[in-house]
Amino acid sequence: MSQIDVHKLIDEARFNKFHWGLLFWCGLIIIFDGYDLVIYGVVLPKLMAEWQLSPMQAGTLGSYALFGMMFGAMFFGPLSDKIGRKKTIAMCVTLFSFFTFINGFAENLTQFGICRFIAGLGIGGVMPNVVALMTEYSPKKIRSLLVTIMFSGYSVGGMLSAGVGIYLIPTYGWPSVFFVAIIPLLLLPIILYYLPESPGFLIKSNRNSDAGKILKKIAPERGTLLSNEYIYPLGKASSSVPLVSLFKDGRVLSTLMFWTSFFMCLLMVYALGSWLPKLMNKAGYEMGSSLIFLMVLNIGAIFGAVGGGWLADKFHPRKVLTIFFICAAASISLLGVKSPFIVLNLLVAIAGATTIGSQILLYAYVAQYYPLKIRSTGIGWASGIGRVGAILGPVLGGTLLSLGLPLEFNFYAFAIPGAIACIAISLAGKSGHDGK
């Protein structure tokens, strides 16, 4: 019986039909995830008018889903390292789809907040798992590119959310955009049928026959792979407690800098995502035009994510992220300066490319940095800490709006985290790297 190094086989595999399928199904999950996440920013102006919310109340309400995302990422990330990616993804999709759907029936702030929190558990929990799954099956030479292409589905979901809002809200009211969110739950059986389980989990669970069938699809030129002994290094993890292992083997500084980068990046992303339509509305643009800015933000994010992933495979994720954060701080600062409509859209697109795009690239970088044994834990905790910044983003926007400051000061405040993230990411990933 011959031995097969599964990690090496996947690393050296040619991109084929299997990878296309994995990219499609993981990307589809992220599209639904992005739709459910951005939906609050879409309904916010209408909700504030209908329920007579103050900016502070609106900012706090927007943070409920982000609290859920924080706990969801921290809980479901490590859980999938124990029970597998597919079961965890199924639980997360069920949570965010069902509770976003019933959110449309909310009659008061309490009901709305509870639904958003529980949906947030699923939204936050699914991200580290699809990133880990895509990373584990991607050929090494295009790994960052595939993860960022997949994660750009987040921006597609945001665009769909804004587009659906523009079409449905004037006629059917704000609850209608929440009802659309039942679609991923209806599609879940099909998604689970086609989605493969993590190779490491299959081998660890002695499901060699299932692993062999998948590996045959990845490397069909290898012939039968069903009767071999599989070797799949789990990487170096000095502690039996996954969270503790994040700080072992020279990973202390990198872990802390990843957490700082996630915190600052997500603060920018969610401050913009929640308040950009309202701020542009305040600047004199009509509701439809304000939502178009949100769509442009997410269009820019797609180009930033895919372009950033391609550059990261050519150079290094750290170098690309450092430049992206500099551009993010500059473009957001300039949004407060009165500019022609075309220039303003260009700045919004650059801001989307270098904030949401950076968030996506951060996931790809962290997934490659941590060893397999603690990969979802590493992604989940970085994402979870980042959610604290995401929680503060809408609150920061609401607070600034309540103070009645000049418009440009709001954008200056949103830009400062970009400079901090630039410094943090430049210090991350310089030791303790173990991509296996």
C-alpha cells in the first residue's frame, strides 16, 4: 500500500471542474451571507423614518447583528475543527437565513434586535468555515486568488441587497428585502449535496473511502486513490487547546497584529456600510442616489478582492494589504471633500476596493498563516475580534451624526483606522508561519 501526501497532492493539482464547483458553492454561500449582512444599511433610512429612530438608536440597533457575528465566529470556527466544515456550515446557513426572513415580521426594536443577533451568529460563523474549506482544497499557486474570488461574493451579496432594496422598498416596504433571505435555506439540501467535507477531517475520521473519491476528482490523472494510506500533516500546534496554540511557536506578535488589523478594517467596513447612504443623503443626494453609492462601494470591493488576491499570489499578502490600507485611509478622507459626482463615485469604489477588499484578503492571509489543526480557530478568533470593531463602526457613525459635525469630519474619523491597520499588518506574519 503506497502513501499519498494529500497536502502535496492538493497543492500541486491543476485547477479543474472540482475546483470550479467548490468555488461556485462556497461563493454562493458568501453571496447569501453578504446579502443578509448589508441588508440593514439598505433599510436604515426607511427604518429611521418609519420608527422615528435617533441616529444613536439606529447605530445601536445595527450593532446587534455584529455582536452575533462576533460570538458566531468565535464559536463556530473552533467547532468546525472538531465536527467538520459541512455540519457547521449547515447550522450557520440555517441560522442566518431563517432569522433574517422572520426579521421582516418584526414590529418593534426588541424583536428586530433579537432576530438580527441570532442571524448574526450564522453570518459570522459561516465565514471562517467556507474560507478554511476553500483554502484546504485550492492549488497553492492560486490559493489567495481563489479565496478572494470566493469571498468577493460578499460584495455581490451587498450589491444584490442594495438592488433588491431599490426595487422592492418603494412598493412593498422595508420588510420585503428580509423575506428574500429565505432562499438560501430552501437551497441548503442542494448545497450540502455538492459541498465536500474538509480533507483533514475526513482522514482524521478514518473516512478514507470518502477522501479517496474527492482526491480522485482533484487529481484524476493519478488513477485510483481509494486503497492508499493518506498522510495529511495537521501542522504544529503545541497546545491541546486551539486558542492557546495561536500564541505558541512564535505566533504571539502575528496573532495580535492580525486581530488589530481585523478590528480596524472591520470598523471601517461597517461604518461605511451602515452610514454611507445616510451621509450621502445628508450631503444632498436623493435616497436612490445614496443607495447607488452603496452599490459602487461593493463593485469596487470585487475588483479590490480579486486584484488583491492575484497580487498576493505574485508578491505577498502583507505587502498588498499594507498598500491597500494606505489607499483606504486616503480615499475615505477625500469623500468628505466636495467633488464632482464621477470623482465621488471613483473615491467610493477605491474605498470599497481597499476596505472590503482588504477584509477579504485578510481572511485569505490568515487562513494560509495558521496550520490546519488550528486554522478555523485562527480565522474565527481573528474575525471575532474584528467584529468588536464592526460593532463600534455603526455606533461611531451614529455618535458622529448626533454631534452634528461637518460632513467631512465623519469621513476623517472613518479613515483613521486605516492608518492603524497599515502599521499592524506590516508587523504580522513574519514568524511562526506554517501553511500546512
